[in-house]
Amino acid sequence: MIEVGALGTVLAQPFMQRALIGGLLTGALGGLLGSFAVLRQLSFFSDALGHSALLGISLGILLGLNPTLVLIPFAVGFALLVNLLVERSRLPTDALLNIVYSTSLAFAVVALSLVKSYRGGIQQLLFGDILGISWLDLGVIGALLLGALVYLALSLRAQVLLTLNGDLAGAFGVQGLVHRLSFIVLLAVVVAVSIKAVGVLLISAFVVIPACAGRLLSRRFSIYVTTSAVLGGGCAVIGLLSSGITNLPSGPCVVIVQFAGFLLALLISQFRPWSPAVVGPADRRTPDASPSARR
Amino acid sequence: MKAEPVLRVEGLTVRRDGMLAVDGVSFELPSESDTALVGPNGAGKSTLVAALLGLLPHQGGTVQILGQRLGPLGQLPRSVRAQIAYVPQALSLQGQFPLSVAEFVGFGFDPPGPTLPWRGGERRRQAVRRSLVRTGCGDLGDRLLSELSGGQLKRVLLSFCVVRPRRLLVLDEAEAGLDAPSAAQFQLLLLELRRQEGWTVLHVSHDLDMVRRSCNQVLCLNRRLCCSGSPDHALSPSRLSELYGPNMVPYRHHHERSGSLHD
């Protein structure tokens, strides 16, 4: 009964109530966007965005501005710049992202070393402070979740066709560049807004882990997107409650719960008839299959 | 009175990566015709198709689809865009892609433009079911797209095209990656659907045997349009040597009209 009592005490705290709502919204938002980001092979992009956000925050601190306000335009500008570099340089995307994010991290550390003291503390920047989330933050995250839902519902077909084949999407009238940039901007804004709660080091876990777990469990796209969002929100709530009861850091607790959820999904998928391990690759099942037909 | 061609191309010039890839190409696709675009690798076939679909900007000439002029940056009215279907060589389906065959085909149901994925309800479900049955994929609706064999995937791509009426079908080496029986099965299905739907078809193909058997017009491209006309005219040994080089030896299979190229 100690656990029930501890849980009651945790839930009675107003900051914990805000944190739970914040975790639910941020987790669902991460899972929702992550489901598209993972399919479009933008997982590493969200990681690079998270790390580079530290530079945006450092610039805000150096300039004496509210870091959160600086972070959104910084993240959007950074995302668009990286996208331009990827298109123009013709270097492998992962290598380029590695260059950009490690360099921006280096600049961020140099910038932070110039600041005598930062009220927020470096620990909070790295791992987030979801317990310090305000009602205003919740309003912003809620509005962003709503906006992302509307945009992704209206552009779902375009996003999927673009993932499958850019020419097929283009022939269908999908403006590939517009949708690519819109999605990247949305991802950048979500990362920037979630940094306060999740921290620069853990933000990509919020985007990638629930989506990968959802992918293992789903055979329909609508179910995949819903599962990813529900897993994202659910794991965040469970992680925060565990953190509240055990008095361990909240952000890392959420990520550990997400990882446990992923392992569970992996286990379940191995015993389901649709599992790739059970079904086997298509080219082993039918004579007309051809791996070269997949690009 | 002569019917308006579905596609009219005049003096089309396209640059790709700073290089002249298509140089002053002109041709027409009459309504319900079946045309093959052939030529060696690097001849500009895919570039030409991309420009016709408005995926690449063109630097000179004009393209008219169903009487509407394609803008230099690929702009086309939605009503015309809705009449175009395209079958690519392949889809990017890495790992277990969580998209069912029925969902994919359903994406083809609504005309271009922003739309909610669940719009259409029962009407959409019936159209998807019908199109899958017509392409011999009636039992594949619940399968994942990434679980399909190459031949099944190509048939599902045709279901995507047939789920809603269209006028122009463009195929980019659609038979690539298929073994001979699957390619033949695909061609038979395509022929049947073309007749039923009244499609005007443009294939990019390296399979000259198929081109001889199925198409009524051939366009030979090597940056410029080298020749065009009926398969017998455009694929004569002398013209093939001109197009592919002197080392290309055409041969015919034991049956009457077939032929292929080997180097």
C-alpha cells in the first residue's frame, strides 16, 4: 500500500499534474511526428536538431533573450539550412548531419563557457525539466499537437506517396518540395518546443522509439500512426509516474519506459503471424518475386 | 475531324544537371494509342517522362496534356492531373512498411489535392475492392505492401491506376525486375485494362520483344527523337543499329513477330 500512498502524494502535486499532461501531449506529439519521420528516414535528422538546439539556447542566453523564444526560429532556420546543404552538397545525409550537429554542439559549449552562470543549469538543458512545465507551455504544446494532427491528416496521402516514390507522388500532383519543407519545419518546431520538457539529449528518443514500436505492431498505416502516438503519450505518463514514485530523473525514466515498450513490441511481433521473421522475405515465397524490384 | 491527341509535345528541350538531356523532341499520342519509348541507357527516356509529368522543368518547347499546356515548372490544372496515372519501376519499401494494399490503392481513389484519408467511406472501399479484383489481387487487400512479390506489387500498382477513371497511363520500365512469366502476365493484364479503360499508354521499355507485340507506335530516343512510327518501321535492324550502335544484333524468337536485342 506504500506504492498507492506514494502515487496519491505524487498525483496531488500541481507541478506533477502539469508534468503528466505535458508528458502525455509531448509524448503523443513525438510519436505522431515520429511515425512519419521514421518512415521518411529522418530519425537522425531529429537527433541532429535536438543536439543543435543547444546552440540556439546558448545564443539566447548570450544575447540575454528568452532561450525558448530564440530556439523556435533557430531550429527552423537550422533545419532548412541543413536540408539545403543535404540537397546541394550531395554528400551522404548521415555524414553531413554528423558534421553539422557535432560542430554546432562544439559552438554551443564554447558559447556556454562564456556565460558566467545560467539559472536553468546545464543538466536541465541536457535532460529537460518536465516538472517545471507551465500552463502556458502546455497550451503551446496542445496547440502544436492540434496543428500537427490537422496538417498530417490532410497531407497523409502526400506524405506516404512521397515516401514510397517521389515520382509517383509528383505525377499525382503532390508538391514534393512544399511537403518536404513543411514536414521538416513542423519537426523542427516540435523539437524546439519539446526541448524544455525532454532535453536536447533525449528528444530524439521521443520521436523514434514509439514510432519503431508502433511499426512492429501495425499492419495498417492509420493504426501505425495511432499506435505510435498512444505509445508515446502512454510511455511518458508511466515514465513520469515511475519517476515521481522513485524520485529518479523524469526524462530518462520516460525514455527507459519507452525502451521497455519497444522491447515488448519486438517480443509481441515475433509471435504474430505478420512478423517478418515468421513470414519471411517476399522473394523466398513466390517465384515472381524480385528484390531488384524494390528501390 | 481528327480527334485531339491526349499528349502533344513540340520541340521539348530539357536540361538535367546542366546537361542537355532532351533536345527538341516532338511527338503526339493519339487517344487510346499504346506507345513505347525506347533507347539506350542515358538516352534521356526517364528525363523526358519526368518532364512530361511535370516533375522536371523544361527549358524549351511545349507539352499539352488533354489540351492543357504544362507550365515550365510542371504546373497543370488539377482536373487534368487527375487524368494521369503513373507506374514507377519500384517503390521504396524498406523493412516492414506498415501500409496495407487496400490502403495504398485507396490513396488513388480521391483526385489530387489535400484530402482526408477516411473520406469516401463505403464508396471508396467498394472501388478499392473492385480494382483489386480486376487486377487479380482480390485476396491481397489486407497484406502489407512490403510483403508482396515483384509481380504482385506491379499488379497492385495497376489497381492504384484503375481505382478511378483516367485517360493517360505512363509506365517507367514497369516490367523491370520481373521474371519472364510475370512480365508476360503483367503485359496481358495491362493490355486488357487498356482496352477496358480506354487508356492512352506511354511505356518506357527496354523489352523490344514486348514492344513489337503490344505497341502500335514506337519513339526511338537518343537525346533527340531518332525515329518514330510503327514497331516494324522503327525497330528495323538498320534503325536499331543507328539507335543502339553497330554491335547490336536483333534476333527473333521462334514465334513470328517477337524479337529482342542482345549486345
